[in-house]
Amino acid sequence: MTGTAAVLGALSVLALAAGPGLAGLVQTAKARLQGRRGADPLQPYRDLRRLWRRSVVDPEGTGAAYRTAPAVIAAVTAAAVLMVPLGADAPRWPFLGADALLVVGLLATARMAGAVSAWDTSAAFGMMGAARDLAYAVSGEALLLGTLLVAALPAGTTDLRGLWAAAAQAETWRTPAHWAGLLAVALVVLVETGRQPIDNPDTHLELTMIHEGPLLEYAGRDLAMLTWVAGARHWIVMGLAAGVFLPHPSGAAAGAVVTVAWLPVLAAATALAESSQAKMRLGRAPRLLASGAVLTLLGAVAWAFGAGL
Amino acid sequence: MAELVLAGVALIVIGALLPLRRPLLAAGLVVQATGIAAVGVGGAGIAIGGETAGAAFSPAISPAFGADRLTGTMLALIAGVALPAALACIAYLRHVARPGAVASLFGCFVLALAGVVTARDASALLACWELMTLLPAVASLVADASPPVRRAMFEYLAITHIGGAGVWAAILVLAERGAIGGPPLGPGGATAGFAAAAAIVGFGTKAGLGPLHAWLPRAHPVAPGPLSAVMSGAMVAVALYGLVRVLFQWMLAPAWAGPALMTVGAVTAVTGIVYAAMQPELKLLLAHSTIENMGVAAAALGASLWLHGEGAGSPAALAFGAAMLHLLTHAAAKGGLFIAAGAVQGAAGTLDLGRLGGLSGRMPLTAGVVGVAGVSLAALPPTAGFVSEWAVLQGAFGAARIDDPVAGVVAGGTVLLLAVAAGLAALTVAKMLGLVLLGPPRTAAAAAAVEAPGPMRAAGALALAALAGLVLAAGWILPGLASMVPGGIGDDGPDLLDVPATGGLAPAWTLAVLAAAAFLLTRVRGRSAARAPIWLCGQPELARAPYTGAGFTKSFRIAVDGLLRSERDVEVERRGGLVHRVTSTGRVPDLVDRFMYDPARRLALAAAAHARRLQSGSLRAYIAWLGAMVVVCLALLRAGWLS
Amino acid sequence: MAGIERVGADAWRDRVARGNVAGLHAAIGPDGTPEVRAVLAGETPRLLAVAAPGGVVPTLVDLLPAGWDEREAADLYGLRFEGHDPHRALVHHPDDRDLWATPVVGSDVHTVPVGPVHAGVIESGHFLFHVVGERVLHVDARLFHKHRGLERHAEGRSPEDAGRVLSRVCAGCAVTNAVAYAAATEDALGRVPGEGTRRVRTLLIELERMWNHLNDVSQICAGVGLAPGTMLFATLKERVQRVCALLTGHRFMFDAVTLASAPGDPGDAAREAMRAELAAVAADAATAARGLLFDTSLRDRTSGPGRIDADAVRELGVVGPAARAAGVAADSRTDAPRLWYPGFAAVVPPTPAGDVAARLEARWVELEQAAGIVGELLSAPLRPDAPADTGTGTGHGVGIAESPRGRTVCTVEIRGGTVRRVHLRTGSYANWPAVAVAGTRAILPDFPLVNKSFELCYACVDR
Amino acid sequence: MLTRLARVRRAVGLERRPPASCAIRLVDAGSCNGCEHELVATGGPHHDLQRYGFAITASPRHADVLLVSGPVTTRMLPALLRAYAAMPEPRLVAALGDCPLGGGVDAHPDEVAGPLERVLPVDIRIPGCPPTPGQIAEGLRVGLAALPPERRPW
């Protein structure tokens, strides 16, 4: 491992702690857009510390699926955080590799663990959220994979470091495929962070919940882990969007700095997107995601026609 | 190794004869299991060692058997499913009408499967192929000759034989051209096109590829549990094996074959899993999921064929390895699930998903099989199911790089369809895990369920071991499988699936690290976990109302209702200004059935009215008709009409 | 003075069917037997009563939307309504679901029980959704979790004391309820307030309408997750409530309207400042409303769900903005001799489709109308009548006022200076059954939005 | 709309508050809806409870403080006790308004189980009928700050 790789690896590990801050940034920006002062971006850390000191609750009638779900979800999410590309020289974790499709798979595993824990409690709101989450994931996964496809075509690889390097190349920006991916990845950010118009993380209406539904039963450290996961997902998808689709210099130090610098920008953009529209009706959101996926297909077709190169 | 296989075959023959005397039923099955294990170990030895045994492929029409690496792999696959199934038989067959005959037929069925993959000439291949088709039908009817089973088996034989004609046509054409064992048939000309199309239709039908998949969800669920495990895990895979021999080895496939197979596979995958998600019964759900997985494997084969034709050897080999690995992982998962389904049926007396629930605490081993196999089926990392799905997707990505406008549409579309299928597979598996294992038991029978008897548990443990082994060994297996087509890819050792143009995977290490991390996190969860009732908005526990399967998939159905055309009727009974009662009925019709098979059936029935004289209603007569058809085909061939 | 006419059981159904019934309630008649009373709305509201010897009376549910009234009377007075079968508990809360919920059958049907403790800051009430996943087949609303027995608590007290008890029924309709009670009591005692008091009461009731409608729009925005809309209308509501506090000393104007008093004039300068502030709020609200009108993401959610059309309005007895949103121009302010509404005409929104969007639009047009009335009333000094003694009168009275949610009917029976029976049937009470019906046609995640488009009170119903 | 809200924010000009963290779950145990209206208003631009690090949560499992309004009707008592039982330790109870404190407008004695003190240990008292949004925010902040440090949620 070279020195650069070591530094980038250390950065990835630091990223494990940075996710909640990114979510806090979105919340602060949203509060500002709503005419409020709001809590500062560090609030999620205070919440996590508070939750960590509280007791957990095991609802009667639940078993291992409920009890292990937060740990499983946190573990796979942590693995996905480590994989977020911060540079072409980033380390390939010997136990994970650096393949983009694995990130998709890890997110899906977390989703499944959440759904299974919802079935374990069999409480209506958890079930409702899990069912919606999985239903949205049908077109959501197509969108995500389509996005990675149009990134992988110009890059010639699904290695996240290769995708990062490709986004630093001017030629990549001349392909319609990349631009299609750039548009589609905006939707990916909204859907994977559970934000409007797909989901509303601040909702207090139990009948409309998606990601919040299965959380309703959890307390204490379980909830702390799941809250951390919600923040870490911001880092994962915004990091993917920045590393794979947004422009950055190809040099190791400058590239990593610019990639990370994109994240607050994306957080602010997310807050703005969330504040400017209502949540979509159930059943319509999957169609929006599917149209995003079709957009990426057009990008792939354009690539196959050799357009732009 | 070949000797081991032969010894195994001999043991299976003995084991198939023993159960005909009732007291020797269990002994016979144990002997069968031993034989199957020997065949499996021998097959794996051949696959790894690379030796060729027995006869080589020959265009002559004289029965010959032999094995190469691919055959060895398939033998290992068959044994991997059949071994636990044979053990499960010991417990399962107590519930059927004529256990001795079924046990005997089980052995014969396994031999027929092994026969197809070891056949080295057209006659042996076709003979074993027909046996493979007929034996499960006979076994199912022997076990239970009730009208629904008879009807299902009739439809199974009807569809597989109509489609199966393609197998005969393709094999006979290839044999006639000397392509089996000789130089492969060239890609040009009508003959090659005909052979490729006939093979895709013929083998595809048996593999459950759409739209001729309709027999599969009818036949698999009514067969006795262990038999359906072998049908759903191994038989469909053997069908795709046949397709591999034809398209990859005995001919240079025409250019359209790859994209066509890819498209058929991707569409089949989505269709299969859509209807799997809607099924109200466990075995029906599993059968539809088999269709999905064969679609995924076929799509990978299509990508491989296409890339091969474009001269992209390394990605082509990866896609080929992906398809084979997918067959293996699916076989392990599906075999385990069908065996678990048998255990669940024995314990709860039903497979109706609405009448199970809460079995995880009562049947821990069965629950483990359902859980691990289910997660593998949903293609979630770090299971073997994910590794194969990952490799399949890499194959599709590779095809999308082909310099051809069609590639963008077909390969790009395949990526999206496979993603949709994966998403739906997660929905389906979550529904299955929830309804079978989790939540409160929905009936008294489910609440009183106890773990399956010893042999069934042993079968479950074997299935679990197979799944675990595949995760640990995926790093070896995938390159090995890929190298079974020309121009194989490098083998970078067991830890990292270091495939060019990817970021690599390390399934075994990923599993270890994730499991360790999750374990550590559960340790820091806090020592004193308080028990409290589930929070139901302040309602008492009796308000806890578990979801139904249809309720769980409703969110998805709402999004695609225009496509699914689900039928719903709500009847509100009003009397004297008050609502007395509300009744809801609903179902999701199978659109392939509605728009293809129902009209076809009506047409066929109308035709049958005219041809009643030919109709005797007995199985033998149908087989006779079929034989006559083959003779006609052969005659046509001789006359040169078909070439 | 509203008279009471007692009819026999044979004539009861026939007479009621011909009248314009504004609610039923049970009471104890002068001879100690329970009786059921119907309020007949009209130019001079009257009461019709039928005795229930042995606790049995013929039902009216096949003739008019009186299901909840009868269920409540059955639970609280132990009556049995012959032909109302099955009787489902409303006020009482048996554990057995069969005793209060509708049977919904079918292989895939399951239930989603919600409440009484909701996830948001919402009043307590329970809804049992019979669903297949997201599709709602039937809704059973189980309210009365907050039943405080306020009517029973008020009975046996002097009219002033009873009024104080009733003033705390509901914060959202505090003025309306107080006005309806005052009107009923004054009707029973044969008094008519002077123009000064009528003007003040009208001012307060319209102020209450203003902040409620602003709150309702804010809540509809919350229902679709449009946070800026939620917050903007919440600030406008806050501004109106601050004016309310300046004028009456209380943000919800508790105790501002009583039998004895009404707030006096704050002085020309203060009154003018209030008028200007409310005009500014109305202007801001109109601008913001235009913003919402052209927000396609909002439009997409509000158009369609929760439709209650004009036929359903009549069948279910829907009142208030919900009825007007379906094109039924019924408003009790058009005929309000005890308040001050010269030349008032009910307004319906431009597209009275009866859905969420129409109810949202109804709020906007009514907000404008209310702002106009308030502005006019604030441009002249407030001169309420001098307080008067309620004395030791006897009689029956009916008071009707239009709350932000619809027609509120209060009936009072006074004997010898003591309130013997008081009944409050608010706009929320009339509309709750319609919410359940509107929800039946929606998908689950749309139900909160449908519910918020009615924005009914629980406290008003539970009492 | 966003620019209008920005103007509101500048006009109100709230200060940032010392950082804290606390999750609150409301149970309406029979209130007149006044306390609920004012609690909602506490989250608006004029008062902005969130700047204290206070959040209203969707589930009692997430809550540190159980905030109770209303005189505790008999029909709400079981639900209130279930909400309390659902909370993880350590848990606090706050009474919102005069009703749960026993000083509100009286209800019929047959129908209420209150005041709150009779059924749950009350840690924080916020009087008023209803308390204004400012009083609620201050009541919570001061009430929580006055607790011994080991009982404070953050």
C-alpha cells in the first residue's frame, strides 16, 4: 500500500464518523429554508450520544431477527461507507474489493434485514414501511444499476476507483452516457437517503412512513445504530454521486479534497429539492424511478452508437 | 474419479431396487444417498481434475456415456440437490400412498438426470432426456393420483413435449451433420438457424424459459417434496446444460442467438419473479422463483454467446462461469427450500402462506435453511447467490460494451431487467421469510409445529453446508467454471474474485468480516434489554394484526397495476342505512395463461372434438403418438426436408 | 323561544322524515322517562321529542344520517333504537372488536389499527383500517377516547357555570361553541342580544375562522410533506392568534364570549393596528395560496383523493367547508338573526369537486370572506351590550353557529334557572362519518391528507 | 414561499441555544386541543423548539420525555400507561397545561382518572390554559435543566 492509499484509506475510515454530520447539514439547511434557525449540523452526534446511554427494549414476541437487525444493518452500511471512492489510489479493502455492484448489494442487504425485523415485530407501521421500501427498491435498483452502467461504460470497469478516475477525465464528460448518469444519480441520492419527493424523513404521519416505519419499535443503542445508518447512507450515496459523476481533478490530494467538498453542496441541494416539492403519491414514485432508469438506458444506447466520442 | 461415479451409479441402481420391498425403504434410500454422494464426489473430482473419462462425444447413434469437466460439474450439481433430497425422502415418503414405488422412481429419476449429462451420443441423450421428463410425472401420479395432480401432470407433459420436440429436432439435426463429437456446425445457413432456434425452444421449455414456462409452476408444486427439490434444483439446470452443449460446443451459434437468449432470459426472469411475488402458497412461490433464476442463467449464457461471437473471450468466459455458478447456487438454495417446504408441510399441515408464521422459534434448523437459502435466492451479499448474480451482471455489463447499437438496448435493458428481478426477488423472499418464519403463528397448527424428524433435519443440514461451502469456495469455483469455455480467465486464488474490469469480490472474507462486525455490534447493544409489549399506538396486544402476503406486495402492485391487471371486488352489504359487512375478493391473474394458454387450450379442445377418434386418454397413447412424431421427423430428415 | 313538541312513537318517524333535522340527542323528560329529541332547523329552530318508555324508540338511521347520534344516545342513556341493528358502541369502549367494528372479510384482508396515540402531535382517536396492504376497504373510527362527560358535568348548574364548563370543550371552536351556547340559552330565556353584542360575537367567530383556516391549510401542507407551506401558514396563524390575544386576552379567545360579557373596544389606534395586521395576513395568505395553487407537486396529491360529492354530502349530512367544497352552498351564516351577517352569501370554491383540492380551495375563499367581515367589523368601535342577569327562567333553546368546520347546534333546557340538559352537536360531529367514507376510497398513505382536508376536532366530538 | 420564510426568520431573529438533545412524545389524554395547537406552534419559525435540540418523536420508544396533556380520561388511561411502559429507561414525565396538573377546567369525575400525578410520577410541570408556545419551550428547557445531571437526557 502506498502512502496515498494509506491516507485515502484513513479518510474512508473517518468517513464512518462523518455521515451523521452530513445528515445534520441537510436538516440545518432545511430548517433555514423553512424560516427556522434549527439545530446545528452537529445535532445528530448529540442525539447519538443520548441514545447510546439509554436502554434498549426487546418487544415481547420478537426474536433474533429483531435483535440482530440493527447490528447487521450497521455492519453492512459500514462496509459500504468504506467503499465510497475518494480517489483512484484508494485502497482496495482486501475483504471487500472495490466493486460498485457490491455497494448496491450491501444496501439491499440492509433493506432486507430491516424488512425481516419488521416481519418479526409484525407491527403495522413497520410492515407498511418495509413493504413500501422493497416495492420502491424494485425500480430503485434498476435506477441504481443503470446509473452504474452508464458510469462503467466510459470507464471500462466497475471498479469504484476506476469510475472515480473516469469522472476526472475530460473525455468522459463528452459522452451522453455520463450526462444521463449525472441526471439519474440525482434521483438516486433522493431515493437512497429517503428524501422527498420519494420519502419524508421528518414525517410524523405513521401511515405515510417508509424508512421511519420499521424504526418505530427500536430504542436506545439499537436506534442509535439505525440513526447512524441513516446518516451514513447520506455519505454513501452522496459520495458515490460526487466520486463517480461530479467533476474533480485527477490528482490524489486535490481529487479527494474536491470529492469531499462536493458533499456539503449535495446536502444543500438535497435540502432545496426537499423543500420545494410535496411528497409524491405512493405508486407514482416507482414510476419516477423507472423513468430515471430508462434515462440511463438511453445513455447506454447512446454509448453503443458511439455518440459523442 | 470415473470409477467413483460408476460405483455410485451402481449403488443408486441397488438403492432403487431395495425399496420395492417395503421394510427396505429406508435402507434403499440410504444406499441411494451413498451412491448419489459417490457420484457427486466423483463428478466434482472430474470437474476439478480436468480428466476426461469414458467415451467421447460421437455422432454415431449408438449409446455411449462419458464425462468431461462440464459433465462433472453437472454431476456434482445433481448430487448436491439429490443427496439431501434422498435423505428427506426417508421422512417424507411416510405420507404418500405408495412409498416404495416413489422411492424407487426417485432413484431412477436421479439416474436419468445423470444419464443426460453423461450421454455421449444422440440416442443416449434423447433416451435419458425422455426418461427425465416422464419419471417425475409417473412418480407424482404414483404418489397421488387425484384429479388436480393428474391435470397438472397432463399439462406438464403436453407443454414439455410440444416444446421438447425442439430438443429432438436440434439433436437429430446436429447428429445427422456429425456435429456431436465432430467439427461444430457452422453459423451460416438455414440449418444452423433452425438448430439454434429449436434448441432454445426445446431446452428452454424444459428449463422454464418464457413463454413456455407454464408447466413448471403447475408440475413442481404437486410433485412429492424431495422430488420437486430435484426437479426445481437440478432438472431445469440439466436442461440449460443441454443448451450449452448445443450452442457452445456442437455449433457456432448464429449472431442472433446470443442477444435473443439474453432477451428471453431477462424477460423470463422478470415474469417469473413478478408472479412468484404474488403467490399465496410456498411451493408455488418457489416454482415461480425457479423460472426467474433460469431466466437469469439464460441471460448470462446469452451474454456469453454474444461476447464469444464478438471475440471477447475473457468476458465471454466470465459470463459463462456466471451462468454455471448461478445454476449451482440456485440448485443449492432451491433444493434446500423445497426440502424445508416438505418439513413445513409435515409440521404445520399446510403450505398456504397465510396459515403459517412464527416457525423460526419452533423449527430452528428448518428456519435456518429457509433463511440462508432465501437470502441466497434474493442474491444478497455475501451469499453465493450474490456472487453469481454479480458475475451475471458483469457479463451483461460486458455485453453492453459490445460495439453494436443493439448491445445498448439488449444488454442495457438486460441490466435493468435483472435489477428489477433482483429487487422483486428481495420482496418475494422477505414475504416468504415473514409469512413462514416470523411474526405470530397464524393458525393453531402453526403454533403447535415441531421440528422435522431426523432424516429431514440431516437433509436440511446438508443443504446449509452446501450453501456455506459455495460462499467459501466461490473464489475457486467461478474461475474454474469460466475456464470451461475456450479462452478462460485468470485464476487469482481463492480470496478475491479478481476479474478484469471489476473491482473484485471476496465473498468468504466479506462474510467473515461482516459477521464479526455484526456480532460485535450486538455485544455492545446494552446489557439489560427490557421486555415490553409491542407498541401499537396505545392499543392492547390483541390489536396486533399481522400483514397478509397480498398486503405486503400491494405497494408494488399499486405501482404496476396497469400491467398486472389484478382483479378486485369489494362488496358492501348495507341494510337499514348501516354497513353490515364488507367482503373483498381479489387475485392477480397470470397474464401468460390468460392471453396465451387459455386461447390455445380452447383452440386445442375444439380441434380435439374433431380428432376424438385419435384420443384415447391414456399416457401410453400419448407416448406412442410422440414416438410416431419422432419417426416422421427422422424420415423427413433422411429425405433431406429438414436440412 | 324554541318550543318542544312531543309526538307519539307512531308519528315520530313520519314527522322527522319531513323535517330538516340537525341532530338527535337523548334527555330525561319532565316525567322522568328518557326521551329522544330531534332539532328541526329552519327559520325558528324547534325541538321534536318522542318518549322512550322502557328505553326503546324507533330508529331513524334508514331515513337520515343519524347513526352516530343514535349510537351515542344508546351508550349514554341506555336506549335501544329499534331497527338500528347491529348497534355498535360509540362512546363506550368494549375490548371485543365485534362490538364496535364492522366485519370485513376476504382472504387477503387485514387490519391496520392506528391510534389513539398518534405519531404526530394530533388529538387522541383510534382508526381501524380494514385493508389489503395499501388499499383501504373500510374504516372504523373509534373516537370518544377524550370523553370527559362535559355535558353531564354542566347539567344541574346555573347557565353561567354551565357555559364555563362548555367553553373548554374545544380550543379550536371555543368561540363558536360559546356563541352557540349563548344563543341557545338566550333563546331558552327569550332574550335577543343587541347589535353591539352581535357584532362583537361575529367578529370573534370570524377571527376564529381565520386562524383555523390558516391552520388547516398548514396542516394540509404537512400532510403532503410540503414543509415551507406548513411553516408559512403556521406563521400566519400565529399572527392572527396574537391579534386574538391582544383583543381578548387569550390566544384561543377562551371566555371571551359569555352570557354576561364580551370584550370591549381596545381603542381606535389599537383597533386600527389590528385591522391593518389582519389585512396584511389576508394579503400574505392570498399570495401564498396562489403559490400553492400553482405547485404541481401539491396539486398532484390533492386532486382526486377523498372525494365526497354533493350526493354523498346530502346522504351523510356533511356540513361546512366540506359540503361547500362539493358545491352544496349551505351555510348557517346566511340566516343568523343572532349574529351580524348583513348580505351574507355562502361561497363555494371555483372547482367544487369534493376532493382534497376543493376543500383546500374552500378554505382560501372563506378565508378571504372572513377577512373581509373582520375588517369591516374592526373599522367601527366595539360596543357590546351591558351584562344582563340570566334570572330563574325556564325553557328550551336552540343556538346555531357556523364553526370553521360547519354548523354547530347547541340545545339547552333550563328549568328554574338550572341547566337540565345541554347538548352540543358540532360541525366535526356531523362530518366524522364522512371522513371514514372518504378514507375508504383512498390508499392508506393518502388517508392523513384526506383527514387533514377535513381537519375535524376530536375534542368537540368526545366532549 | 422560501424567500417569504427567510424574511420571517430574519424578522423573528431567534438566538442559537446552548446545545442539548431531548426527544419528546406527546400523549393527549383528553385535552381540548389547545395544548396541541400550542405545541405545534412551538415548532414553527416564531419559537423553533428544534434549535434547543428538542425533537418531537413519532414513537414512545424514541422518547426521553412523555409529555401529557388533558385531565387523563378513563378511556385514555390504558393508552397513556402503555406509552409510558413502551419508553426505554431512563424516562421522564412532563405535564402540559393545567388539566393534567389538576387545575384545569373540571370534567365529570366519573370520566377522569387524573390528575396525572395520581397515575404517573411527574417530573416537569408546565402550567397554563393552554401554556403559550413560549411558555412550553421555556417550561421544557428550564424543567430539564433543573433536573440533576444524571437524570438529564443529554
